Amino acid sequence: MSRPSDHHETPPPPKGEGITQPSLGIVGYLRFFWRQLTSMRTALVLLLLLALAAIPGSLVPQRSSDPNGVTTYYQDHPDLAPVLDDLQLFDVFGSVWFSAIYLLLFVSLIGCVVPRTLHHLKALRTPPPKTPARLSRLEAYRSSSVEGADAASAMESARTLLRKAGYRVRMFERAGELSVSAERGYLRETGNLVFHTALIGVLVSVGIGGGFAYNGQKVVVEGGPFVNVLNDYDTFSPGRFFDEGALPPYRLIVDDFDATYETENVNAFGFASGFRADVTVHEEGREAYEAQVRVNDPLNIMGLDTYLTGNGYAPHLTVTDADGNIAFTGAVPFLPQDANLTSLGIVKVPDALPEQIGMRGFFYPTAAELESGALTSTFPDLLNPVLTLNVYTGDLGIDDGTPRSVYSLNIEEMTEIVGGDSGVDAIRLQPGESYDLPGGRGTVTFDSMAEVSPDGESVLRFASLDVHYDPSAGWVLLFVVLVIAGLITGLFVPRRRVWVKAVEESGGIRLEYAGLARGDDPGLDRAVGDLAERHAQSLRVRLD
């Protein structure tokens, strides 16, 4: 086919000369990165990354909530634990990488919400748009003819119906045609903004509240006290803005600990059916009162929530040295190792003479012997309590001031004299029995506490308490409720525009109805049909 006579051929550009784009420069690149960061897509990606980054916090123990678990993890995985610690996986929510995602999400959300809020406020003040000239081209359309009606009364009726349905309305007159323009659904964008603003509120509340929050753990044996001072906690995790003077003055005593176990249901035999710690609380300026702490039912004391997070047995031991002097006496918490409360414990006797004594032992609430000769516990309650101990003498390594965990024993400078490779069988005691250490080094007695125990048991129990303070909890709850409300509103409120037009005809008027949705709105066509039907009914009532 030949080209037209007026065709002009554009010559190709010289070789080596292509399209030259202007240089962005530093300001241009900063503007580009800012727009990328503050886009809704980036905010959603960061929110997903934050959720993924929180997963390790539930897979490995955290120092802030389970410091004993971190110690146990180091013992069970001595090669892997240091690597995880270098990656800050034992302190996920305070790590550099989690904080970076957190702050980027915070900035991204603010950059998204502020412009959208300003645009939304402007849109709320903007009246509905003019009626399109050809409504039949819109996705939802209806038309009908009404004899004996006039356009003015029909449009007034349509405006009344639309206002009752929650639409903003505006009347138009053009070339002899009357029409009503209506729109609704701005609540959808309001819900979206509430959702994103509430997310910012959650981030701010968690960030600021976490700075003033603190939590501490304390193992308290039956009959033992706990005083709410920093030195009495076993472990304590303060926020950045914590002040020791903010600890409210009170003390509590664990009077009794009660645990019940399933014995009738064979499929759940031995499972715990309830835990309860009975305590007496002494608050400043108030008479002492009795209370209970249960699992998932914390006790609030002067604004602090006290949770029952664990329990176990605390055998009461008395150790005498070679001179017959009592070198140690007291209840020693043994940490449970399985569901039947086979428990591991460490006893340190630094004042024994002529050498310090250390013991590592297992406690079996209901002892039974396996075919191999080893002991195990077959039930978590005290049916046949047995305590076994391996004994070491030497230097405990605590005299130089180096902090040592009470749940671990450093035997590098010690010699095993009972159990293990010592050639002497491990100590095996029941409540009330004693054992003479080899070489006249003294005695070990497993004291029966039946006479002093609140429930008459021969072995005392301990309760592991977690004292928690978080001033942001109420604010976080409020913002979470707003997040859910905003999300539901944004998902289920449709954004749509509706027009009704009246065209004068001989003997009556022709009515046109049309709708247009912003986004997916499967109910739009039905809504336009319902409007046309209700409008026709109201006009017939007027005419009759």
C-alpha cells in the first residue's frame, strides 16, 4: 500500500544518540525513596515482615520473659545457643533488626496516613459531582416512564429517598432536565484511615509503654516471702525508662500451693487439672489480705499483675560439715524436666569445712525403677518421693565474685565423691532419711516437712511468679479494637455514586437511574434496582 502524499518520514537519530533522561540528583533520589517508603504497598510488606520477624520470639526462649529457659537452652544446645545469641534471637523484640522494621513501618504508615487524611477531609467537603449526560453508559442502569408526574416532584421524592438511605445529594438542572446526584461510602475510606491510624497507635503505645514497662520472676517456696524490691527478684527485665523508685512497696507470702491431677480419665491420667497459690498480701497503708493466684488468672497488686507461670517441688535439705556444724539448711527448688515432675536441682554449700560441697540431684515425686535400674517418676503427685544426689567437693567458684546461676554447678575445680565415676553409688533418700558422706565430711538429711507444711505433705512446693507492669496495655487494647472496627468498616461499606434523572415527555416523565461503584461492588445493580422500585412506589402513592 502506498503512503499518502503528505506523509513525512522522520529521520532516525544519529548513532549513539538515544533518549536522554534528566538526572534525578540527590533531592530527586530522596523524593523517590520517600515515595516508595510511604506507599501502601511498602507498608503492607513491612507489616508482613514484622509478623515474620516475631516468629523466632515464639520458637526460642526470650530473656525478657523466660531467662531460665535461655539458661536451659544454653545447656541443651551449647554450640547453637551462642550463634542464636549473636543474632539476638534470645531478645527478638529488642533486637536491632526487629527495631529497624518496626521504625520503618512506623514512618511508612505515617507517610501513608497523613496525605490520605488530608485528601479525605477535602473530599468530604466536596459536593457530589454533576450528573453524567448519558446515564445508560454506566454499569448499573434502569429506566421507566411515569404518566401524570412532573419532574420537580419526582426529583424531590428521589432526593428524600436517597437522603434517608444515607446519601449526600445535590440537585442539578440542565437543558430542561432535572437530576439528583448522590454519593455515599466515605465511611469506607474513614474506616481505612482509622485502621492505619490505629496501627500507628499500637506501635506508639507498645514503643512508649515498653520503655516504662518491666517484669520480673521470683521462685517462692511455700511459707516463703517475696518483697517487691529489685534485689529480691531472681531475674528482672526493666524498660529503658524504668526507675527503681517506681516499684510499689508491698510483700506477699505464699501460704500454700495446691495442685490437682487427673486420676479417673485414663487418656488424661496424670495431667494437671488445676493450680492455685494461696497468698497473703501486705500493702503499704492497708491491712493484710488473703488472695489466690491461678493460671491465666493474675492477681493485681497495686497496679502490678502477678502471674503463676510455673511450679515444682522444693526438697528441704540439711547438710552438716566434718565438724558437725550445720553448713546448710533450707528448701531447694528443683526444676521440672517432664510432665511427671522428674526434677533437677543444684545444692551449693559454700560454708562447709574443710572443703566446699556441691550436689547435683534429681527428685522423683512418684519414683519407679526401670529395667535398666534407673529411676523415673510415673505420676506428678507425692506418692513415693525419692531424692538422688551426686556429691562434689572442692571450689564452687563463687568466692571471686563471679556471678553464677543457682541452677548450674561448675565442677571444673571439684572432685566427685558420691555417684557417677566416684565408685560410690549415688545418694538415694526418702523424706526423713540421712546419709553420711564418705571420709567423715558430714551428713546430708532429706527433711520431712509434714509437720510444718500447710497441707501436711512431706515435701514443700514452690510457685514461680511473674510480676508484670505495662502501662500501655489499655491503650493497646483500645487501638486493637479500633483496628478491627476500621478493618470491618473498610471491607464491608461500599463506596458508590447514584444518579436519578427526570426527562419531560408528553403526558409524563421518563426516569433514569444509574450507579457507579468505586472498586468491586457486587450489590450495585441490585441497589439501583431497589431505588427505582421504591421511587416508583412513592410516586404512585403521590399520584393516587
